[in-house]
Amino acid sequence: MESVDRLEELKRDLAEVIQEKFIDEWLQKPNGAFDGRTPIDLIQSGESLRIRKMIHELRSGQPR
């Protein structure tokens, strides 16, 4: 249940930086910012902090 709650919270945060209709697709696609791993893989392996950092960087206008 905790991971489902975490995923829903991440989706809400992502909606601030990605159009909502693209979030599910984005979660499933390999991402160079995550060493080619999918965001959903990071979530499942307990590394959602990496996604949160990316969201913070995008919100602040300071992407790496």
C-alpha cells in the first residue's frame, strides 16, 4: 500500500512539470537522467528520491 501511495504522490508532483496525460507513459520509458532506467523501476527499487530531485530541479528552473 505504501508504494501505491508513494506513486500517487509522485504523479501529483509530476503533474506540476509534465502534462498529466503524459505521466504514465513517462514513468514507463527508459530515461537517460536515470542511467537508462525507467522511473517506475526507480520507484519499485526504493529510489524515488532521484525522481523527487528531478522534479525539484525542474520546478526551480535549475535542471542539471
